[in-house]
Amino acid sequence: MSNNAAVTADGGEIGRAQALQARACGVDPVADMNPVLLKPQSEGGSQIIVQGRVFGQSSAIGYAALKPTLMPKVLESFGRLGREADLVLVEGAGSPAEVNLRDGDIANMGFAEAADLPVVVVGDVNRGGVLAALVGTHVLLEPSERARLKGYIINMFRGDVRLFHPALDIIHDRTGLECFGIVPYFNRAGLLPAEDSMALDRAAGVGRASSGTIKIVVPRLPRLSNFDDLDPLLAEPAVSVQFIESGRPLPRDADLVLLPGSKATIADLTALREQGWDIDIAAHVRAGGRVLGLCGGYQMLGRTIADPEGIEGSPGTVEGLGLLTVDTIFSREKRLVSIAGNDEISGFSLDAYEIHMGVTTGPDTMRPVVRLDGRDEGAISVDGRVAGCYLHGLFASDSWRRRFIAQLGGTGDESLNHRRLIESVLDELAVHLEAHLDLDRLWDIANGR
């Protein structure tokens, strides 16, 4: 379950975390790596993506009844991956101890049983209570499931590991399971794209910020999506990115207000108005400030958003913020496309992607943000201070990002290659895990030994 998504090599849609895992493996991401993705649209409902394509929408109760019917698709994806790979690691979603949700489970022990897989439990000691979590998981599982457990891994350990050694004996005495490693906390993992918005909750001050001279503020809307678009800006020493929580006004001294993607554009636009952030943004523009909208944020900046088919709720049309002379019409067909090429406007290469439902048109699109292969994308206001587009990943293109920062009056770091930074962190993480895990034993288990 995540609203941070990526476009795959085969034209599908998967969670950002699974795309990052593919990158770490040195392979192209494909839809089978995330056969069922839930994209929350409200507190009780989600859009359901099956093998990379929109399957439909469902409430939480409705999905509980639906998910058993999706098991054949999950097994089908697993089978295809297994025919191509030397090793398939199946990552559970949630916890194997959620026995109240066990009926029809397709993401934890239900799948392990259906696919006849050995299981290793990973416990996050950083959250606290890991000893009780491991022992409690063992107790709550059915005997057939318990027999699949081969051992466990302790993750994100801080401090002197010798203090934890007595706990290993307790866990073994209670469960009979062996420990395959205690992995120390790896701080640089915070530089990797986040799996979902819970990463913002865990970050200090709700969001990651630097002390740079260029101040970018991001209203934290309830259905924020693909906010990893901002990671390259967060890595820039000259830039400070601040996520603004509900109940707080947008700072008046911001150089840029940035509206990122949203899984429920109309609902998030309503939330933005309820916070009074629309008034703050209007005042920011009157004072000469800049605004940028990405994907759902772009749609909010226009005059109207029409939802004739009721994709996000009741059919109808709502007023946008009116800062761009464009209008958006939602449609059921989702645009999923990777885009790479040279931007004819800036002259710099781009490697981005689109993932949205809706078409945006209007006079301001005559001033596009980028032009790739003769196709214009995005819109810029007459005064040049408000802009929006559908492209995710723009800031990962180093030259384009530095040009954007210069337009805000700052200077980008010429030495920062964001893609190389991510590859470096993944390599460091691999070395870190190799040093602290019994990989030989894990390999034997994967091969049934």
C-alpha cells in the first residue's frame, strides 16, 4: 500500500519501493514485482492496481472480500519472476501476525503457504518491543505456518550489540529460531526514495529540511504522492525544503511553494482550502513569489477540475486555485509512460515519467515547462511565476535542477550527481548487509537446504 509509484519498463505501475529494489538488483522494474498495489484515496478506500494496471476501486471491507480472488494473479507473477531470476525475495506487506486478517491473505503467510516458501522474519528493533514481536508472531501463527519459519533478522540496531545477546537466548528458548544477523542502523538509507508518507512522520520536524538559503515549502496534504520527486532538492546544500503540517500557515518568506502529486486531487484541494493555504498561496503570488505544481498539484493550480465519471467521488466540476489558465478533465484511462530525451527549452537531458488520470488544456500550455521530441508539457503563467506539469523525476536531472535553482536566485551544487548518489548509497547498503548477515545460510534456505 503506497501512493509513491513508479512506471515500469513494461509500461505498468508499481510501488516506488519495489522499483528501488529492482534498481538495487541491477534489473529493469516490471509489473510482476508488485502484482497488487493499493493506492489510498481516502481513509477507507483505495485504487487497486493489479499487475501494473488499474483494476478498480474498493473500500477496506470490500478489498477483504476481493483479495482471495487476486491470489492467482500474484502466483502468476511469482512464477514469471522465478523463471527469469536466480533468487526471488518475497517481501510481506504488514505483519505475519495479523491473524485477524489471515483469511484470504495474499501478502504474508497466506502467500508463503500457497507458494510453498520458507520464511525469515525481520524485526525492527528501532521501534522497540522487538523481542515481544518475534515471540508473539511465533505464538500467533498456525502450526503449519510456524513450520515455515527458518529464523529471523534484527534490523536497525543502535548501540552496543552485546547488550542484545541475552535476548537471542530468550528468543531461541521460546521459539527455537536462529538469528541470521543483527543489522546496525544505516543512516544513509534516509537518502533513498521513501516507500510511503510514513517516512515524513518519522523524520524530524515532520519532513526533511536543510539550512539552505533557497526556501521551498510544501503543504503536506493528506493524499500526498510521489514526494520522492523532491529528494534531489533535499540533497542540495543551497536549498531548504520544508513540509508544512496542517494547522500551520505557509511561511511568508518562502521562495517557492511547491504542490506535489496527489492520489485524490479534489479531496486534497478541499483540504488545502480548509487549512487556509489557498489564501497563503495567493498572498505569496501577490508578493512576487513562485509556485510550482507537479501532477496533481498542477491540476490544482488551474481554473477548474472536472470529474464527469466520478473517478474521485461524485461526478462534477470544482474550481481550482485559478493561478494557471488551464482546465483539467479526469478520465478513466491512466497515462503511464517513461520519458527520456533532450528538453528543447533548457537544452538539458531529462529522464522522467508520467503517471496520472486526466488531461489538462488551456492558454497557459502555450508556454510549456519542457518540450521533448516536439511535444510540449506543462504550463507557465503570463508573468512566469506560476508553473505546473505532469512530469515526475524532473529534479533528478542534475543540469535541469541547477537551472531551476538558479531561477529561484540560488546556486546548485555542481558536484551533486543525484543518480550517482543513489547508486552509491545502494552499494554501501549492500556492503553493510553483507557484513552483518549470514548470507550463506540464507542462500541455503532459499535453495531448500
